[in-house]
Amino acid sequence: MNIELMCRPASTVARLTLSDRETVTCEVGAMIAMSDGLSVETTSRSRGGSGGFLKGVSRIFSGESYFLNHFHASREGAELIIGPALMGDIVHHTLMGGSLIVQGSSWLASGPGVEIDTTFQGISNALFSGESVFWVRCSGRGDLLLNSFGAIYNIDVDGEYVVDTGHIVAYEDTLSFTMSKASESLLGSLLGGEGLVCRFKGRGRIYCQSHNPPSFGAALGSKLSPR
């Protein structure tokens, strides 16, 4: 599968060119356009995976759809263009046997060798970080496309790294994070506008987004006329 990212970083879409009999799995509603030579199968399980009903329900808790769309190519060079619901960026990550933990709604598409599951991130981290209790776990081998709100960038961590809440897109499972104050004192953190942050430890890659929907909604909401 050849992947071309276009219109970066504000309104990125992905053009996928598939080989004959190749398959790609996408988030429901991600398809923008496609050529002939492609067919779509909608199921609740990953391609070739098991546990369709339970995995479909668990994806709902992580912020994804119950169903998945599998696009099958019946000829060489079949083309599919996909994009996220929110304006932002897309990044291509290649899984080499490990796992990537992805925030809900940031998984966009993946190859047939990637299993899409749900993982529990802990009540305390969810309450204080502004993130979900359940995240998407992508594991296996193959291509993986993630989307963000705003631009997306990666950080390779070896030790410790701090990310403001709401800006995590995904991180490798060799990393873990805990909640802590942005500065030494809680008062200083609150007065500085940073509050609590996610403190990652370990060795691995983090994907971050330049903006986050809750902050954008709070800034925009006060300027909208009530219904």
C-alpha cells in the first residue's frame, strides 16, 4: 500500500493506492472518494480478527465507532482517499510488532496486520488529564494512520517528557504517564494557566497535537449566540 499525505497540516487527507487483493481498514465515515476496483465490507471486527460483538462495544467506550469499514482492492492501483472528521493533520506510523496506545477518535485507518482493541488507562489519569478512561490499542505489524486536531508532531522520549493535558494523540506502550503539577506549587500551576500535566517516563515515541477540541470549544462557545 502506498500512502500519500496531502494538504498538510491544517486539512490533511490521505491518498491510499492499493495492490490487487490488498485490504485496508478505516474508521466509519472516513472515505472521501475512491476509484473503481474497490469494494467495502462493514463489520464489527478487525480484518481476520475475532470477538466481533465485544470488541465493537469496547471501541464505543474508547470513542471509536462500533463498526469498521474494510476496503478490498480487486485490481492493481485502486485508489482510496480518506480524511478525519475534524480539521487537522494525519501521521503515518509503522508498527513493527509492538503496540501504540491511541486516544479515542484519533485512529483513522490501518493495514490487515494491525489489531484494533481497547485498553483501560485508569480512573485517576482519566479524571485529571481530561482524557478518556478507555483508549485504543493498536498492535501487530503494518501501516497505521492517526489523525489530530491541528498539526501533529512526534517526540522520541528517553527518560522523561511532559505533555499538557488534551494534547496526547498516541504513545508507544514502552512509555507510561502519571499526572503531576506543571510547576512545583499547585497555586503556581493554576495561576500560570497550566494546571496539571501528563508526565511520561520510559523510552519510546509520543505523538502530540498542536490544539485540542475542549480548549477550542471553550474559546468558541462564549462567542456563539444561544439557541
